[in-house]
Amino acid sequence: MKKLSVASGLLFAVIFNSITAFAEPAEVPLLVGEDWEVGTVHIWNDETHLFVQFELDEAVAADGWCITGTKLHIGQDLLDFPLTRKGHPKLGHFDFKTDHNCVEVTDPMEIELGDLHSADSLLIAAKAEVELGSMKQGAWTQGIRFTERGNRATYFEYLMHSIEPGPCCDLLLRLFSPLSPTPFNYTITVCGESVIDAFGSSSEILSDVLYDAGASSLSFTATYPDGSIWQPLFTLGEGGMLNTAEPLLLGTWEWVGDCND
């Protein structure tokens, strides 16, 4: 039954609509009813995450309207959406739901793409609840209606921005320990990242090395263009606690080969 309803919805979409595809960075009109444009949904992506932000039109916000809630669901086809037997979306089953304290612009939703990172396009359903005093309206994005009759819930196609990885280089980490006169040397292969980004993937190694060297905890670690790695607080396991107002030098990094930071 559900598959028949989805197929009917697709047939309606093909016959009565031309699928509007929005390319990254996308700005999709947010509509109340058929033609009252109250705002915009901004969508963009990087290699691993999708970002979605709702924004009211300045004139609408100036009249006192605000966003009090947003709902979002993504998939590669309609079978990925929670629908009733008649093809209407089940908003309570949308993957991403957020309440807002009457805002004009929402903070960007950061959605991990997972297996969808290699997709060429996504189908997205996005709805905002907008209010003015006791008046409440549901605003959906411009797009294709899920069903010909009933509510005006819509979805649209988003064309993913393809990000080609940059050249791969080796990053050499020299990590120091107050318990060892010899630095620990580790090489990490980094593709298309800056040295600051690279430390996101090397943080576990950094933690493991310091733990093996006698550190019981690792707090904030900072890297600098000169190749130094600093930590403001370093706690020794058996030797007690060393609190210092001056940052502690934990190590250095340097590119191996013809690489830039």
C-alpha cells in the first residue's frame, strides 16, 4: 500500500510538475500557501556534512513574524521518507526537528552525510513554523507536492557539490614527553587538508602518545603556523599535577616533501 501511494505521488509529480533542482549553494524560497514567500532555506555541503539554515525575509520579520520550529528530512528517493498510506509526510517521524525561541535566522543544521556523501543529489523536505502573536503558519519550501490533494507539504531536489580531494602529503609529528628525552615521531598522511584540519584526524594519536608517556588527561591543544603544538594544561599521572600559566610545548609538526600548510 505504501509503495503504491509513493508511486502515485511520483506520477503526480512528473505529470503536474517539473522537478526544480537547486545547486549548491542553494537558496530555496520558503512559502506559506501557494505564493506568500516568507523566507529562504539556505543549503550547502562539504565532503562529509550537509548544512541547512532557515531565514525569514526582512520585510516579514519587520512585521513581527518569527521562526519557532523547523523540520527536515533527507533521502535519495521518496521511499526514504516517512509517509502515510495516502502519501502525506509524517512530520513527527522526520529525522531532524528543532524548536526555536522566535528567531529570524536559525543556526545552521549540521547533518552528517554518512553513506550519502557520494550521492549526486538528494531529496529534501523542509518546513518552518512561523508565528506572529497568536497567528501560526506552516511554511514549506518551493518544490513538488507530496500529494495532489490535502496539505501542501513539498520536497525538492538538491544537487550535491562535489569536492575533489587535494594532493596527499605526509605530516610528520614530533611529540615530546617530560618523561622521555627522546621525542615520539609519527607520520600521518593528509589529503587536501590544512595542518589545522589535519589535527582533527591526529588527535587520537596525540592522546595515545601522551597517555603512554604518563599523561592522565589531555585538554585543549593548539597548533601554530610555525609548527609548534601547545597545551595550556598538562596533568601527570604518577608525578602529580603540573599546572602552569604558560602553555606547555608538546611537540612540533612539519610537512614531509613538497607540501604546503
